[in-house]
Amino acid sequence: MRIPARFAPILFSAMLSAIMVCIVSAFVLAISQGIHAGFTAQWLKSCITTWPIAFPTVAVVAPWARGIVGRMTA
């Protein structure tokens, strides 16, 4: 199954935000509370809670950041 190219920015935002949320929430949880018996469940809850904020943020900020980078580079 292929997704039409017009959905590429939305798919990019979804994938980037999901990857970042998973990595950052695991890191913050491990640093603040250590690896413990309920780590995985707490980490998944954190991911599910924060991804709805991260996804629209990336969707809005990514084009803006690309524009700035485009103006800064040759």
C-alpha cells in the first residue's frame, strides 16, 4: 500500500514526532526515575500522552524551520 505524495508532509510530521516522543520520553523517564519494574508501562503512557501535542507542533514548525534553513544555506 502506497500513500499519495500529497500526504507526505503529514506522514513526515507523524513519523518524526512519534520517533522523537519515544526517544525523549524514554530518556527523561530513565534519567528522572531510573529503569524500574513499571518503566515500560509508564513510558508507553508518557508517549501516548505527549504525542498528540508533538504531532501538530512538528506539523506547524517543520515548514517554518525548513524555510529558515533554506534562507541560511546556499
